[in-house]
Amino acid sequence: MSDKVQIFDTTLRDGEQVPGCQLKTEEKVIIARELEALGVDVIEAGFPISSPGDFLSVVELSKALKHATVCGLTRAKKDDIDVAAEALLHAKRGRIHTGIGSSDVHIKHKFKSTREQVLEQGVWAVKYAKEKNYEVEFYAEDAGRADLAFLAQMIEAVIAAGADVVNIPDTTGYCLPHLYGKRIQYLFENVKNIHKAVVSVHCHNDLGLATANTMAGILNGARQAEVTINGIGERAGNTSLEEVAMIIQTHKDLGLTTDIKSDRIFEISHMVSEMMRMPVQPNKAIVGRNAFAHSSGIHQDGFLKHAENYEIINPADVGVPSSSIVLTARSGRAALRHRLELLGHRVEGEVLNNIYEHFLLVADEKKMVDDDDLSMLVASHLVLVNK
Ligand code: KIV
Ligand code: ZN
């Protein structure tokens, strides 16, 4: 089995479903070009039948992208597949992503159907999409809650019908990592033709487990991860691209690779956040404002002695210019002295102690002490020293 994990980015489809995050086609083209430069393998460009805007976006991305596969989402319906095939006409490499519900709850309450009927419709959709001469990916919606034996039966049938990729989504973000991993393992052990397709994982974050589940799927043999920048997506979001890419890069012992050029991550995170008007939470892994900021005295002292004491990723590896030391009332003398040195003030001993006492009063008042505050503090002490 290949060690490369394909990165399938769905920022422009699942991510764009977030209320208020809708983009114009021109904006989607800008983001898609950045995603291509970042090294993603597949870009899901939209759901062509859903609106003229989505159709146009898939057309324009198909024209604009040079290397990445362009993917269009469909339901397991003829019109959806026809429209997606038309939208992808200019793609250098196009993929139709078709599928249907696989859990009993979806089969009964969404499709008002039976297992037999949805299986038949899924197989039909794959065969029909294959006739359009694109790659075909099949999604078994809500696979995280599907009956495992039925899921295996469905996956075997759609691979036999020609699916190149089979997507096992945890649509509702329900699974626990070890159980999601076991689902993927079960498919590898029970679907006879599983090696004829790439197994893909698509996890939602309703319980905050999307990245953990995605990694569990990969560790059990999946070789495509469906992700979004900053983890944006329906409800609590999707697995975030930057987390999966950096887990694989940081844990070299896993023996896995991606083509992601990690030093472009921070820039694209900002671009997506701004264009989609979706702020990144400050403590978000990898790309949050505080991801490389040290604020407690013990951590600052340890970090200043040796960055690896408190950092497992070099910020430059994800395009963050540098780590930061945030001066608060929890900071110690080491951090204060370090920042003062950066500002050109070398202070030691009694003077440092006095400035530190004064600094704590300001910090209690202001919560965060910035460089202007420090300059004023130092100036007032130097005046005192020189009197
Ligand atoms: O979450 C999901 O199941 C999806 C499918 C349409 C792939 O987004
Ligand atoms: Zn989804």
C-alpha cells in the first residue's frame, strides 16, 4: 500500500456550505489556485446542480487548475451526474463524487427507502458516472452509523461497478476514533475488491473528533483524507487540512507523506478566513493566533532556554514568522528581560527587579503589556536611576 495520503480539499464545497461563507466564483478561483500551490491533490469545487453559481464555479475552476483534480458533487441522480459532467468538461483531471445514504436512519427517514433500493441506486449512479469518462468517487453518506455488514456489501458493489475511490464519511461526527478506525479495518478485511479502490475518510467535528477519526482511518489503511482549511464546514466543521498535514509531517515514524508544502499553510488560512468572513479561533491548532504564543512564566523561561521545550512544530514550517512571548501578569523576569533586550534595553539586577514590580502592576491593569507600555516603563525607571 502506498505511503502517500492524498489530500482532498472540500473548503469550496463542504466549507462553503457554512451560512455566511458563500464566495463569488472569482474568489473561489483565487482560493483554488492557492490550494493547488499548497499541494492538494483534489479540489472539490462545488455541487454543480445546486445553483447556477456553483455550476459556474466548477466550470471556472476546471479551466483554471493545472495539476489538481477538480471534483463536482452529485446525488445518485441522472440530472445531477449529467450537470456535473458538463461542468467538468474543461478539467485536466475531473472527478464525479456521487453517493447515497448508507445508514438505516438515512435510508428510512431521508430516502423512505430500503437497503436493497439504495444499494441498487448507488451502483447505478457509479455505472452512469463512469460512462462520462471521469474518475468516480462514491460516498456512502452517514457510513459512521451504518450497519457494518451492509456498508461492506455496498462498498463491494460500487467498486465492482467501477468506483475509483470509496468515501466512508462520518457525516454526523458520531464515531469514536478507535471505532471509526475499526470500521475502516473491517472494510479492508471484508470487502473482497477493496484494493481496487482508494479508501477515503471524510469526518465531521460534532464531538471535536474529526481529526482524530481521520487519523484513525488513515492508520487503518485509508489513503485519502477529505479536509478543509481551518476546519470550516457544516455545523461544527470538517477535519482541518492543516492538522492532518502537520500530524503526518510531525510523526515521521508513521511512514506517511502528503504533497502539502506546509510553509504555505498560514497564508492560505488567513486568506480563507478573510474571504469567508470566518475568524479562526485563537487557540486553533497550527493556525490560531495563540498556536505559537507563550504566556506563562514557566513556559516562557523554558521556551527561551530551548524552543523545543514547549514547541513541537517550528513556526516557520507552517509559515508563521516567529513564536511570540506574550507579556501578562503570569510572565516572569526572564521573559521581561528578553523582551527588553529585543527593544534595546539591557537591564539586570536591582533595576530589572524594580521594573518587574512596576510591570506586574501594569499587567494586572491591562491584561497584556505591549512594547509601548514597556518603553514607558523603562523610561520612567531610567529617569529615577539618573536622578
Ligand atoms: O458529510 C458528508 O457525508 C458529505 C458527503 C456529501 C460526502 O459531505
Ligand atoms: Zn461532509
